[in-house]
Amino acid sequence: MVQAVSKLLTFDEFLEQYPEDGGNYELRQGRIVAMRPTGLHEQVAALIARKLDVEIERLSLPYFIPRTCLVKPYQQGEGYLPDIIVLDKQTVAEDPYWKQAMQRGLGGSPHERLHQDKSSISIGKSAKLIVEVVSTNWQDDYLTKLAEYEKFGIAEYWIVDYKALGGTRYIGSPKIPTVWIYQLADNEYKEGQIFRGCDSIESPTFPELKLTVEQLVKAGT
């Protein structure tokens, strides 16, 4: 008996078939995959978002953090849902996928945290920063998404490994909670900066940010 192989989805088909159950999903190798972050994972992401929001407000920066926003990378059959994405309201307005969301009535004010199902971007310069908080599938953040966000042109990428889940070749042995920050230069990520313990995280986008790795570890315990 020959078993039929289900059709792999494109990003546009993913948007059309996005489950309407209130959950979070990504497109991985043409298939819809449920994202099920733990409560502690959410606490760490929420702390980072709050700290970034403070900087955006304090400095009157033309950025905002949507509640959800899908990223359409260059790799076919992929669609990512970052834990945090900081969008530039001046450039995202020209992104064709963001425009489609606005036309569907899913946009909202760029000055507020948005709740917009299936809002998405397809141009790297639409985003100033992406943060991924590491889960058990740590290879996605350290390998797959690092490469894809680089090709996509994300100016700054954080890998927040607050539980030290990554491989020893990345965070050493014994494993220590680590935050990596990658900055794009000449279309390539420079060697990632490493932050641990009481280190203050140094963000090129938010140079006056007051946040330590220790605070993130505390939020996740």
C-alpha cells in the first residue's frame, strides 16, 4: 500500500490555514508546528519586553513590540514566531505582508502593544531586534534561526539561554546561563557577544538598557 504524503505548505498557505484556537504556531519544513512555551519561559520573555518598552517610551523611539508577529524568512516552507520582535514603524509600513495585515484590519496603533492574529513581515529591515528565549529544542535558536535571521537581515538577534540548555560547545561545561547578542555587519553576523551572571546586557539598539543575565535567570526560576 502506498501512503499519500501530505502537501507541504508555503508561507501564504500557512497564514490561510493558521489555527484559530488562540495558540501560537510556526511553519517548519512546510508543516504547522504548535509552540508551547512554559510559564517560566513566558516570564523571561515578559521581563525583556517590559525593559525594552521602557527604553522605547523613555527615548521616544519610533519602535513598537507587537504581541505576535510572524517572520517570513527566505527559506521556503518556514515561518517563525519570535518570542519578542521590535518593529520599526517607519519601515514596517512598507512591508507588503504588514500592509496586508493592516488591510485586514489587524494593524492597530504602532504606539501600543498589538494583538493581531497572523500579522507578519517579509523584509528584514522591518525589525530592529529579535529575541528568542531558548527551550529544549535549543538547536533551532543556536543554529537554524541564527542562520535564517542573518540571511533575512535582522540587525540584532538575542539568544537568551536562561536555563543553560544549549550544547556545551556553545555555553561550556559546566553549563552556565548565557545570553548571546549578534549584530549584523556587511550582511553577516559578527561573532556573538556573550553575557553571563551579573553582566549587563549590551544591546546596540538599546545602549542604555538596564538588564542583567542574573535578572533573567531569576525571572525563570
